[in-house]
Amino acid sequence: MSKKLLFALLAGALVLAGAGCGEKKETPAAENENKNVNQVITANVNGSVVELVEPSGEEEVVGEKEAGGVEFVEYVNKSVGYKIVRPDGWYWQHFIEREISEAMPGVFDLFVTDPNPLPGFGTGYLGRIVIEVSERSMDELARNVSDLTSSAVTVGGISATKYEGVRTNEMVENQKVIAYHFQKDGKTYRIVYTKINSTSEEEAVFQRVVDSLTF
């Protein structure tokens, strides 16, 4: 056998042996359309750190709507049974009782959303829009907003109290606060908006969320 033929056979064998052994490309992970829906939030509770990972509350997101130049998607909270539209593309997080009971005693369900990354518990700011379901009394909640103007309104067909005003103190300056408080089936609902240097357009987005709430 000639040397040329021998070299050719050896080269062919090496090619066959190396087939399939090249660099493997990993399948890219699917992007999270809801941004940080599984974001880890670290809570500082009485000096100890509590990490809350992968909220397990049931929710369903379907459909799309548009209002005031902001796109909204329908959000169904199956844990407590309400439906809203939330701003599409915002960061959002949903927690059920066992995930927040240590950080927020008495709270059954918590939904937070913000156009910016969520800061987490222990910061004094949960997000621009917060929907809280708890066993707290209406009087207890009212004491926390006694500096705001109140008025009687309806939310989701239920009588509610709306609190609104601007706060400036040692913690914040020119912070707009809008809060709706009401009760249903023995649970207390609190829907809150907070924003420093708030604009009417930003408040309209919050109002769209409130107006969309149904049970």
C-alpha cells in the first residue's frame, strides 16, 4: 500500500472518529416576558435575612389591552380570586401567605409592580403599585393614612375609601400617595400607588388598574 493511500485512510478515520465531538451550542433559555416574576426578594425581618424565592401563587396572564399609550395585559389572581389589567413590560411579583408571613404578618396575598426593578422587602418601598389582601382592620389601615384626604368611592362594585395626598417628611419628599381600602368576604384589600414627583399620566396608569378590578 502506498504512503499516500495510507495517509488518506488515516485522515478519513480521524474525521469519522471526531464527528459529533465539536462545540455544542446550548439551547437558549426562554426569555421571561414578565421580567422578574421569579425574582429573589430578600427581606430583613427583625435583623434576620429571609430570602423569598420563586413565588408559588397561582396566576394567569391572558390577552392584551391598551390605554393612554400604555399597553396592559389581563392578570388573574387565582389565590384570592380577583382580576385586573397590569402594565405590560413592568416588573411584577406575586406572593402568597406562606412566602411573606414572616415579613408581613397578617397578609394573605401580595401583588407588586413597578416599571423599575423591584427593591424588595426591608427597603420601605415595595413598588409603585401594590395590591395587598390581609386580615388587618380598616381602622388600622386608616391610621396609616390619616394625613391624607379621604373620600367615599366604589372599587369593583364594592364600597371603598380613597385616600390621596402628597407626603414630605424625613424619609421622602413630594411623594404622591393614592390608596383604596375596602373589605370583601372578611378580607381587607389595600390598593396603593406611591411615586415621588408623580405625573398625571403615571397616576392614570394606576387608576386604570384600579378601575379594571373585578371578582
